[in-house]
Amino acid sequence: MTATPFSIRPVGAGDLKSWLDLANQYRHWQEDVPGFRFEETLRPPGEPALGLGAWTADGVLAGMAEAALSEDGAAYTDRATGFVAVAPAYRRQGLGTRLGSEV
């Protein structure tokens, strides 16, 4: 089987719904776009947070990743959180590893 080429980039405003739809399949706390945007306002100003998406050449979202240094406005001490999800059709191609390394 030939691996699919993926383009990994930060998630833009227009990508947020599909990114959350994929993430929500694999995490306990599901979010919609307004809820996600609200939660992002709770971060301390200037705190880095990263959301990445991996797209196929056809524009299909195949994977997602995120990393943050706080939750609900409370900064973590000496740690960060990360989350990676890959759609079933794109697993076993190294995409999760690539996303984990990038995030």
C-alpha cells in the first residue's frame, strides 16, 4: 500500500468545524465551534496553543492535533497537554507520529 501524502498546517477559522468533528470522535469532552472559541478566550493573553490539521491532496481532513499549556485559564506547572486523532481511513501510514512530532 502506498502512503498518502499529507499537508500539515495550523487550523484556520474555516477549518475549525471539520477539525472539531474529527477530534470529537475520540475525546471525552466534545466541543462545538462557539464553545471552542469561548474556551480559547480563557487562556492567559499570549499563551501559545497550537491546533494542526493534516489534509490529503483532495482536501480531506485526515488527522488533527492540538497542544496547550493551560486548561480553563489555569496554567499547568512543568507540563503541557496534547491530543492527536487520525481518521480510520488514514491510519497505519505514520500520520499520527508526524502530527505528534509537529505539535
